[in-house]
Amino acid sequence: MPAAPAQPLQLPSLRDVRCLVVGDLMLDRYWFGAAERVSQEAPVPVVDVDHTEDRPGGAANTALNIVSMGAACTLIGVVGDDEAGRALEARLTAAGVECDFLRADDWATIVKLRIVSQQQQLLRADFEASVPAALADALQQKVQAHLAGARVLVLQDYDKGAIAAPEALIAAAQDAAVPVVVDPKHKPLTRYAGAAILKPNIHEFARAVGQPEGHADLVARGTTLSREAQLDALVVTQGGKGMTVISAAGEERHIPARPVDVFDVTGAGDTAAAALAVTTALGWPAADCAEVANAASALAVSRSGTVAITGPELANALSGGAASRAGVLSRGQLATAVARAKQAGERIVFTNGCFDILHAGHVAYLEEAKALGHRLLVAVNDDDSVTRLKGPGRPVNPLDRRLKVLAGLAAVDWVVGFSEDTPEPLLEALQPDILVKGGDYGADEVVGADIVRGYGGTVAVLSLVDDCSTTAIVNRIAEQER
């Protein structure tokens, strides 16, 4: 297999790429809160839940990552006629995923509930039952109906019953000349014969062909499997050891894992499958597809929970940017990234705001702020604090969307949300070199200025572009709707 490319891989526009994903749909539900006391009923922590989040999981997470990377995606799967199924579809549709779901009577959407405190998962509760077998034919018909417009088919098989007969799905894709990327679970790997890329993790691989004794044995066993299953390539993911790509001809390339701080491996396999899908749709060699998947996985594990990796984040990682240093970060991740940047002698620029509807004034302001240092950190008020500051009806866009849009700007390195009314706790913890605000007030009026000057930092006030205001935009829209 060819050696790793001498130049960093560059993803082209994925606007014309459409992926078809079929598999087990899940709703990942998170309850967050402080755990500061122990229950009197049993020796367990009591979590005072202060906010909740719903995130697409399983095949839904793969689809969400595909559209976040810039491609189009149709998602096929089964949900129940329930609140969880409607919540899952609403979040996916809002993100741009085309959902063609089967709704099952007397069956509940799969939900995985996680209770989290101080970035630590305390408990996971699964609500699941196998997908009704009677829906297999209807699901197959939906897949066949969408194959003509797809450039790749992804089978995201968690063995919950959505993919009862992978052989039939792969055969239909072959008839339509559509390559297939498979992320397997418990089924025998030979049942995915004819796939372009089969991506088991090392445990799934060992369960299928035996535990390899070293890298050479892994390649030998992988070569045999690739030949028997008529695979174009096998991509074995090995966590912190990286990925190994093996062809039926015995060619192999090992891709070392990227050096990142691992916070949560949840959904990393879904992200890797998404990256393999979009690059396979481009017709790239399997080894190059795996290089991209490796970078995407590194970004995913450096975040908390199931996340969608954006195209700009992935492009930055492929071009040499540190995966743990880009995009939307938690406070803990941000502290690590800031500390490393300071050790490297980089100047940290900090700004904050609601950024409800991003406009030209914001972009110009952020570009000017970035020019003052090496790294630009943008802290964003969460939804409740925006409502307290701006009043009812705001924000227009929820926090996750505002964070994602800001993370896609070239000038922005890190984005973090905060729930307080002011950024002062973040300033005290991170101690950026420069605090920047935009407006027509003096530097002494900037919230947190005294904190920054107290440790030797500087404060700058930048101008905003005339006639650019989120409030003004909202008011104009409201007037036009009257």
C-alpha cells in the first residue's frame, strides 16, 4: 500500500457528495449537574440536574457528522412513535440530515441516558429492545429507493436489529455501483462480503478471526479476511495505537493515533465511519480515507460525549493543526489547550458575547481580534444567560449552533460556552494575555478588565462595523413579518 502522503491531505468541497446511511438509530440523552452530596437512602451521589442535552447517537451520529463535514446525507432507520423519536428526528432535520424513518408501533426509540457531573459520567441507563424483525423488508425497500442518488452507502450496524440482512443491502448497492462502508458490531465479519471498506475495532476483529500476536499476525489475519470477504480494504481501529489498513493483496499501512488528550471515546467510531464515507464517495484510496478518519476520530475523542466534527475543524487537523487545539472545547479541554499554547510562547486573545446571529460586524471584529495574538478564544453565553441579558425570545439560535458556526471561522481557534452572566470565572481560570471587546465604551468599562490587568494582561476595545447589530437584525425581521 502506498506510503503516507508527503503533503497533508486536503478535503475538497463536499457540497455535491451525498451519502446514504442506514443503521441503528439512538438518542443520546445527557443530564448534567453538580454532585455535592450523598444520598441518605443509599451510598450514591445525588446529582442536582441543572440542564439536559439530547444528541443523535449510533447511525444518527454518523449522519450528523457527515453533514457537519459538509456533505449531504440521507438517513434510514427505525424509531418509535414516541417523544424520543420525534426529538431525534427534529435535531437531525434542523442540522440538515434528510430523515426517511420507519415508525414502529409498540416499540420505543433506543435511548441511552447518561448522568454527568464535572465532566465525569456517573451512570448510563439504556432503554432498548431489538428492532422488530417484520420491518426488515420495508427498510430494504427504502434503501433501494435512495441508492440511485447516493455516492456511498454506510451500514452502521450496532446489532440492534435495523440491519438484519447486510448481504442484501450490499448486493443492492453493488447492483447500483455504489461503494459500501461498514461499521460492524457482533455479526460474523464475512456477512459484509463485498464492502469497499469494513471498519471493525480490534476487539471485533479479534472476536472474528482470533487475537493477533503482534502487528505482522494482525496483517496476515486481516489479509485472509479481506480475501475471503472480497473487501477492497479492511480498516482495523485500535484506539491509542491508531488504525491499520489492509487489502486482500496483503498490502498494509499503519496510521499512528494522533497525540490528543482523550476525554471521551463515545461516538468516535461513528465519526470515523462518517469520514471514511465522505472520502470513499470522493473515490480516494482506502489508506487516504483512513488518514482522514484518524484525524476525525482524534477530534472526537478530545471532546465530551457524542459530537459532530465540522469541515473546517477537520481541514485544520489535516493541515497540521493540533486536534486538541481546535473547535468547540469543554472548560477542562480548554485549560489544557491554553496551557500548552502559553508554554509554546503563544499570545492568547479572549473575547466573549452572545453571537446569536453571526453577521459581518462579528466576522470583522473577530478577525481584528485574532490579529492581536496567536490564538483567539471566544466564550459564548449559554441560552439561559442570553435570555437573562437580552430578554424573552432570545437567543434565536441555541448554544450548540452558535458554537458550531463560530468554530467554522478561520480567525477562531477555540470556542467554549459559559452559563454565568459574565466571563469573569473563565478569565480568572485561564488568564489570557489580551481581553478584547467591541463597542463604543472605554477599556475601563469592559467586564473583567480589572482581573486581566491584575495579572499583567492587557485590555483592548475594537470598533464594530456600522449598521451591524443582532438586535437590529431581529427587529427588522419582526417588522417585516407584521
